[in-house]
Amino acid sequence: MNAETTEQHYFGVWDREHASLVLARDDELISYGSAAATERLLRDVHQWIDLGMPAAASFRLHVYPSDRQLVTHGDQWVVKRGQSQFLWSL
């Protein structure tokens, strides 16, 4: 297969504040700018491992209006989108 037509898949973290980008593919990390994005990605991966490497099916989800006061405990995260907020729990 021609290398120019081979599709490659990456994911990454962009840290706008520190002008830092890290891309991950297979067993490599490619960093641009400061080390802030790389450090954040590695910290988050270690947290994921410490949580037992949960998959999407491991999470519970509750949805609330954005004006409702939510308090998180332990393995919970809140993501706000428009008029809703999503409480994710492990």
C-alpha cells in the first residue's frame, strides 16, 4: 500500500492557554509548543488507570438543567452544555 494513501488515526490534547499540543498514536506521543498538554494527557491517563480503565459502559449519566446546583463526590464529573449539565459517575 502506498504510504501517501495510508490512513492514520490520532487523538490529542490542545492547551490553548499554554500554546501546547500533544498527539497520540499507537505507542508514540508527538508534542508541539510547551509540555503542558503532554503533562495533562499523561496525568489523565494515569487517573484513568487508577480508576480501573473504565469504558463508556462503566459510567452512569444523569442530566439536569444548567441552573441546578450540583455537588460532585469521588468519581463524579459535571459537564455543562448549553441549558443542560451532565453528571457522570463511575
